[in-house]
Amino acid sequence: MQVSTTTANREAGMSLIRSAVGARLAASGQVVGPAGAAFRYLEELGTGEEWQVFLRTTSDRYAELEAHLIEHHSWDNPEVTYTRIDGGSAAYLQWLKRETSP
């Protein structure tokens, strides 16, 4: 699975991926940005910059990774979404599973 969230700055994103990979909840992660953003929050329109955070994990570890991201995120209600990885090189997928094994 590729899991994504956003953060207010690069340092916050790096902190999330370091803690998630360190806890073996994700095999790897990247922080990309900044990206311009527009959003509705508390019935108001907001704009700003966000950093995109991407992590790779297995479906077995997703629930723990989601909980970790929500607990360690600085925002009250952070976006945490995933996209299933339906294919890839066998060696990469084996590595991903191995690196996220508890």
C-alpha cells in the first residue's frame, strides 16, 4: 500500500517518516513539496502550502501505521489515505514485506 498524508513543513513530514520506518510500520517514505493547497476547515476557505508525505507498507500493517500517523501528526484531523499496490517487481514486494515485519 502507498499511504499518504500532508504536513505544514518538510521537518514535520521527515519526523513522521522517520518514526514510521523506525517502528517498521512502513518500509520507506518520501516527503515532497511544497505544494499549494486550498481547503475548507471550520466552515472557512483556507489556502497555504503543504508537504506531501508518502509511505509504503503492507495491508497487514496499515491500521497500525494509520494510528501512528494520526497520533504523531500535529494537526487535529490529518488526511491519511492509501492506494493499494496491485503489482510490482517480486523482489521489491518481498523487501517491503520483510521490512515491515514486526
